[in-house]
Amino acid sequence: MYRNILILAICNALIMSSTSLTMTSSALVGLALAPQSIYATLPLGLSYVSVMAGLIPISLFMQKYGRKPGFYIGAASGLIGGILAAAGIYSGSFVLFTLAAVFQGVSMASAQFLRFAAAEVADGEYRSRAISWVLVGGLVSAFLGPSIARFTQDIGGLPPFTVAFGSIIVLSALVFAILPLASLSVSGEDMRDNDRRPLSRIVILPGFIVAALCAMIAYGTMNILMVSTPLAMQASELDFDQIAVVIQWHIVGMFAPSFFTGHLIHRFGVLRVMLAGVLALFCSIWAGVSGDSYGHYLAGLVALGIGWNFLFVGGTTLLTEVHRPSEKGMVQGLNDFLVFSVVATTAAISGYLHHQLGWIMLNLVTIPTLVLAASGIVVLWVIRARRLRHAG
């Protein structure tokens, strides 16, 4: 079990390094290549549209043929995306750079199921910890991805970030190299169940609603603020090295808690941890509206990452309690489709909203969704408490 989880964590580290590199640099490359500044975050937004479009097909593909083939498809897409992105930057083509985002999105889509693969190879009581441990792999990406972007920003007389995005080719190739070492399910045949429920019954379960809602709000809040952070920091006359460090520590905030999030869920319960995540997101907003210094951006983005971790790991754990093995393909795919529909929308419009509203208002508009998430968690808590009383 531990060997498989370690391999999945390494794969996650490699893929997330590509993602963190893209998060650090994509808006700035888009700003340089796009015909107008409002299109700067369009490639990143399109990559999330690609994630959204690929999630359900990839999930069903994995249900039928197994996890590994789906992960291989993702690695191949990442490799192609790296080639196209580097070519687009080198040639000054915004269209080619945007096309690369489609392939990078497919790679990101397949990577979303690494955490579910970890849950499947773990015993039931260790499921939340297995999910957390795989997400720890993303901690490596907090340093590797932005560091690649920083140190290869201007190299060899090439246009800025050409080598940085070309490194995605190497990262994707490494996934191909180590994935065969993992022992994952060959196909979904052993997951079949005669008692499979229709999806229409599952999506009205309170547990599914809260799991999906909180994952959507966690990712949406994190994304709309994180994507616009480089633009806001640039407007505050902070340099790229400072931007890269802030994004780097944001990703640390996203994944470092995974060392203990699973333990916290096991000890205090998933709903308490999710509420703590909402509180951390409120702290991020407070830092964002309090000032525009380097310290304010750093504190806000770290809190943003921690809040995302607690809500997302909690939501994923909650989701695994809702579906049966035979239902995982559609339920997991639908959940992540809903999540990335929000992610794609926020990534696509964050540049526009920042341009129109400014950094402070961009923070404030996320507050109603956090109130909604907290309300959903409390309602589910009450429902579960009543069931326990009736059962007793």
C-alpha cells in the first residue's frame, strides 16, 4: 500500500510542478502575447475548460480500463502541451500558446484521479490519510515549478519562459518512467455491483451536495484570487521574483497541511476540518483587503492555500463515503466536472474582474460563497446529529 501511495505522490509532484509553473507564468506570458490585456488569463482559463471537458470521459475510461491507462493519456497530453507552449512562446503565437493549454488541461484532468487511486489502494480507515499523502506530492511542486520558472525565465537568448514551458516535456516524460512501478487496478471489472444506484439518487444525497459544493467553492475561491495575484502584484510594482515566491508559498500552504490533514479528519471529523478551511479562507480575504505590500500578498496566499487544503481534502473524503465502488466512475467524474466548471470560469474571468474591479473588490466578492459553504457544512452536521440520535 505505502509503495503505491509513494509512487502516486511522486506522479502528483511531477504533474503539479507543471501546473505550478503554469500558474506562476501563464498570465505574464499571456499578457505579452495576447492582443489585449484582458485576454492575459484566457489560456489558463481554457486549460481549465479542457480539464472540465475531460473529467467525466477519463473517469469512465478508468472505470472500464483501469487507472494506469488513464494516467498514461494524461502524461502524453502534458508532453504535447509542453511542446506546443514552448513553440508558441518562441514564435510569438498567442493562438499556439492557447492551444497548448488544451493539452495541459487533459493532463491536469487525469491527475485529479490520483487521489482517488490512493483511496482505493488504502484500507478504509486510512483512506483520508492516503488522499492527504498523495497531495503531499504537490508540496514538491511548490518549489520545483516556480523555481524552474524563475531560473529559466531568460536563458539562451530565447523569448522569456520558452525553456520554462519546455521543461514540462521532461516532467511529463518522468511520469511515463515511474508509473509502471505502481500496482493499480487493471480494470474496473472487480468494482461492479448489482446494487448500483442511479446517479439521480446519489446527487440529491446531503453528503454529495456538501462535498461537491465545498470542493467547488474551495477551488473557485482559491483560483480567482491566485490567478490574479501576479497581475495585482505587478500593479503594486513588485518584481517577478517576489511574485514567484508568493505563488511558491501559496502552493506550500496548499499541500504542506496534507502531512496532517488526514490525521485531523480522523481525530476531529471531516466537517470540523472543513469549517476550519472556511475560516482560513476568510483570513486570506482579510489579508488581501488590508494592504498591497509583499507581506500582505504572502500572508493572504498562504492562508488561501491552507483553506483550500482543508476544504478540498475534506470534500474528497466526504465524497468517498457517498458512493459505492461500482458508482465511482460517474460520481467522481461528475464531482470533478462541477469543480472544474467553477475553476474554468474563475480562471477565464479573473483577469477581466481584476481589470474592472481591482484587487480589493475581487477579494470581497468571494465572501457570499464562503458563507454558503459554511452553511452547507452546518446543515449536514445537524442532519448527521439527528440521525445519530434516532439511531440511538
